[in-house]
Amino acid sequence: MKTPSGLQPLIDDGVIDEVMRPLKSGKEAAVYVVRSGEDVRCAKVYKDMAQRSFQQRVQYQEGRKVRGSREARAIGKATRYGRRQQEAEWKNTEVEALYKLRDAGVRVPEPHGYFHGVLVMELVVDADGHSAPRLAEVELSPEQARGFHRVLVRQVVRMLCAGLIHGDLSEYNVLVAPDGPVVIDFPQVVSAAGNNAARMMLLRDVNNLTASLGAWAPDLLDTWYGEEMWALFEAGELRPDSELSGVFAHDESVPDIDGVREAINDAREEALIRQQGREAAEEQD
């Protein structure tokens, strides 16, 4: 295929040898299957964001560190230079998160470097060597759904212990590999300690997974893993190997206890809306 302009510098520098085919395209990035020597990998080419996208990402960016005082001032003033710096920080966030989470034992695509604004990483495949399907694209038995839920809850715990929250976790950014679920797409990753909306985003992530997998194993809908792990995190007692029960005693003084549980019912609708947006973006490309 014709080499996309964003990947030509990687070919010129010998980072990759060939662009084999497009893998997927969305509002924020286009992903291609590439060859590097004898290895087949994928390359994520980030797209420039419109001003509207910057405004939508304010909540996610709270608590992130900016590299210098000049950059921080420019971002705060929303100057042209500041928007460029904000865009660069947004792209760097996923790269840094991938390395940090890999080192923390989270099953993510193995990163192979960041070159000219392009993230090169492992191509996650299925048992036949084809691109792995998303969790939303597979049928599961109740036992498989419970197993996937158990593994993904543990991944979320490890992320939280590393100080990070995915922020947009759902069945659409989990790939199903032969060795189990692989979590992908981290440009919106949230600082667990530095973001005022961290608890809400963590609960939304876990609720999304629970809603999706609960469609195959309805007993999962009666679990409260997000609340349980957040309570342990706030108390400084959460560990990567902490045993969780899914049982949580709510504060009965809170008037809207069912509000969080209702989010599970909303989560599937939100996930479908996000997916429809991604598909619309792919059609436009």
C-alpha cells in the first residue's frame, strides 16, 4: 500500500521497513500494520485535534505534569504554542503510560518506541495470527465472562496501584488474545491522586466492564469491585495482589446509593454511543 505521510520518516530512518495495511482509524489516531525486519508490529499515527477536542479533554488532563513552566503558562493561556504543547503532552501521555503499566504488570501491547510522533508497539493477534478482536466482538460463556472480568479487575487494580486510571475503559478497548484480555488506548489516562474526578472515572471504567461482561454472566452485576478497590486505595491499603470480594458496604447516609449502580445500566448505552462515533469517523476516513 502507499505509505502514509506520517510513517514515511520511520521508513527513512529504518525504524520500519514496510507499511502492510491499515488496522483501524478513529478520531484521535490511525493504526497501521507494519513490518520491522522479521517482526510484524503496529504503528499508531496520532491525528491533530480540533479546539473542540481540547475542551473535552480538560477533565482528563487535571493532575498531569507539564514539562516546563513556559509550557504550563502557554497551555494555561491557550496560545497557539500552548495548544501545540498540549497536543504533544497528550500524545506523550499514552507512550509514558504504556511503559509504566507494562512495568507494573498490566497486560498492554508491548511498546517498541516513539518516533516522529508515532507509537510503534506489539500487534496483538488471535490464535490464528490475525488481529485480535475486541471484547465487544466475541461471544462468551458465563464462565469465560467471569474469568475475563476477574482478569480485567486485576488489571485495573494494578493500574490504580501504579497511580493511573484508564479513563475510557470499555469492551471496545480491550482486545482478546490467546493469553487473555489486553487493555489498549491510553491517551486519556488519568492521575489517580491528582484528578478530582478520579473516583468517578474509576467507577465508570469498572462499571463499563461489569455491564458488558454481565450480559453473559448476570451475577457480575451484583458486584462492587470499583467501590471496594477505591476504598482500599484511599486508605493506602491497595496492593497489586490485594484480594477483592466484590462486596462493599455503602454509607447509608448517602441519599442516592443507587446512583452508581444505575451507571452500569447507562454504561452500555454510553459505550454504544462511543462506538458509533468511532465507526462514523472510520467511514469519513
